[in-house]
Amino acid sequence: MDFALTEQQQQIRDSINRLCQRFDLDYWLDRDETGEFPEDFYQALAKDGWLGIAMPEQYGGAGLGITEAALMMQTIAQSGAAMSGASAIHINVFGPHPIVVHGTPDQRERMLVPLIKGEQKACFGVTEPDAGLNTAALKTRAEWNGKKYIAHGQKMWTSTAQEAHKILLLARTTPREQCKRRMDGISLFYTDLDRNKVEIRRIPKMGRKAVDSNQLFIDGLEIEKEDLIGEEGKGFYYLLDGLNPERILVASEAIGIGRAALARAVNYARERVVFDRPIGQNQSIQHPLAESWAKLEAAEGLVYKAAWLYDSRQPCGPQANAAKYLAAEVGFEACQRAVMTHGGMGYAKEFHVERFMREIMVTRIAPISPQLVLSYIAERVLELPKSY
């Protein structure tokens, strides 16, 4: 059993660290205040080839695994970029996976190369106002008129739609009542985000202001036949290929933010003097921070076990889900403790820990709630009766 990073993995971590040093905490504080997309950060990663870290080499990617992608995402988040930095490139790492697996050679060339080069951005149109995690209930439809698919419907919490050129869209092409299985009849498309046919409304939210979240109103979006990924009606099953990698990456980001917050708290505890002694000398300050270090260390181990299982092509659903659950919970706890360690200054934006706490919240909520993770483990691992 070897827990050491390979030479290549250490080089990845070091290279990303060097790149992130060009975008300091003040840079991310400014993006948090203005809501401006971190385009220069995005393009810096694209220039060095990092947007395609897990994409095939023949299309300009690095051809590496989810382990290396998780290392990259954790390093970005831990640099202080938090979710504002990680979410800016998140979809590039896991989003195109259905295209890699189920797309034609022409589609891979046409769709992946501009993403990897940073010439195009994409958004992910899956979640809906009345469906949420119940994907079978989605109402967005794409109807074939003999020449093209015409899409109508709504999407919710679609990130980067303000910046995106393309949309990976999940839509029903066969009415649910005509399908044998509830997940049949749903198709996946990768197509132009035509703003003449799609109204995009930004959703104001508590964190990650620099990476927009949106509600989409789709009215007559035309989709060419060649933009259909794989077979019609099998889109939901194609998405399953990306679920475990997404959970692993979100977990790695939560670990990164938790570690960033913990480091800020430890430094403050060393420097802040009250009653003629540093507050870090008090066990009431020491113990919560030490406990958070231990919990983050344990959760990080599960994250990379899940990544190793995935890259080894072994079943990893329980580990990926558990890693996402634990990393988000202990990462949030570390952020909360960092704020409390700072006292009143933890409430001030200039100390950054309040931003970490706001931004890490989304890792607890998405892409799957903690309650559904626990239900999944209870049913699939502990073999308890299904509860929903």
C-alpha cells in the first residue's frame, strides 16, 4: 500500500500551485465583490493545457485520470480560489465525459478541442425547477421535425451560462408514458447556446459570485442531428458515466477549501494576542483546529481511494458518494471554526474565511444532498430497504 504521490502527480501539484500564486487572495476577493468571471485565470489554465487534464491526448488533453484531476482541483481550491476558481473550470474536467465515451470521432474533434484550448466554454443544462434530483421527471423536450430537434423547457442552476458558447442539454425526446423504463426516452445534446432562443436569468446567491448560476427559459432552440450524443433516448444513462467523477472532484475541492480555512485560522491563532498571550495557546482554540486537521486528513484519504478505484476501473460508487459527503461536512466545519477562531474579524471580508464558509456550502448541497448520499449507502452498502 503506497500513499505517496508519484513524481508526475507531485509535478502537477507544484505547477498548479505556481500558477495559482499569480492569483492571490485579493484577486479572489475582488471577483467575489464584482462578480466578474475570472477569465484571466481560466485562460492561464488553458494556456498551460490544464483544462483537458482528463481528456484524451489525441484531442489536446493530457489523458490523465480522475486522481490527477482531483489533485488539480484540490490545489486550486486550497490556494484561496475556493469555488470561484474551481467552478470556473469544473465542467471541463468531468462534463465532456459522455462525449469522450459515447460521441463519434467527428464529435470529439469538433466539441472537445475548442473546450480544451479554452476557445469555447460550456454549461450543463440538466436540473429543472420541478425535477431537481428526480431526473426522470424533467419536462424539457426536444422534438424532431424531420430536419432538426426543436427544444422547449426550463433549466435551473445552470452554471456559467452567462459565459458559455455551448450547452450540454438533457431533454426528453420520447414522452415518459411511452417508455418502458422511467429513465428511457431522455436524450443528450451538445449544441450552440443560441441566446435568441434561450433567455438566461442570473440567480443572485450567497457565494461563488464570480461563477454565475442561472435559470434558462428555452423556447424553440434548434438542435442539429449531429449534436445528438450517442443514441436517442439513452442520454440519462450516458450521464451516469460522469456521476462518480463529479462527486470525487467536488470532494477534493471541499478538502481544499477546508485546508485553506484551517491554515488561515492557525496563522491567526499564532499571531493574535489577547491577555498577553497568543490565542493559539488556549486549548479551546487548539483542540477544534486539531480535530479539523484530523478529519480533513481522513476525508482526503477516502477521496483519493475513490479516485484510485475509479481510475482502476473498479466499482467506486459507495466510496465516491461517501467521500463527497464526508469532505463537504468536515470542510464546512473547518471553515466555520476558522471564522470563530478569528472572532469578530472572521466576519470581515478582508480576512477571507467568511468567503470560504459561504463558498463551501454548495459542496454540501450539490451535486447530491447529504441525505440522498446516506440513503444510497444504506440501501447499496448496508442492504437496508429503499426509503424513497
